[in-house]
Amino acid sequence: MTATATLGTLAGWTALLAACGLCYLLKLAGYLAPSSWLEQPRVMRIAGLVTVALLSALVAVQSFATGHRLTLDARMAALAVAAILLWRRAPFIVVVVAGAVVAAGLRAVTG
């Protein structure tokens, strides 16, 4: 192993350990936050909105992106079917299975 490879590995491990430490400190800060702060209506409303925003962003990225490109394929139709079923208050397992069937069917037809 060369000196450059060793330094690169050391830098990688240092970054990993620093990220682990920061995550631990962030979680500890959550536990140490006074409950009076967390029970405020504004904080509770913001926490709920952040959760919805993060989940929406995850769904959008996983449904419409491939790498760095926008892709419209069977995932879009499956998401549309799932959204309609959720709007109609279908059971969650029905939503998941219907979305999977639609995506599989479209992929089988389009190749």
C-alpha cells in the first residue's frame, strides 16, 4: 500500500468517525431538549411538516429520477395508481400490490 492510499483511507475513516460523532451529538441534543420546547404548537407543526416534506422528496426522487436525469416510466403510472387508491382510502396492502402490478405490467408490455 502506498502512502497516498494510506492517507486516503485515513481521511475516509476520519470523515466517517466525524459523521458518526455528529449524528450522535444531534441525537443527544434531541434527548436533552427541554420538553417544554418540544410541546409548543409551532414546534409540533413544523416537525409534522418536515416529515411530510422529506417523505415527498424521497418519493419524487425515487419515482422520477434515474441518476441525474428525469425519467418518466412505469414508476410514474404506479405512483398515480397508488395516489388514487390512497385518495379513495384503500387499505395499504391493496395500494402497494396495485402499484407493483401496474409497474410490472407496464414494464412487461414496454420492455
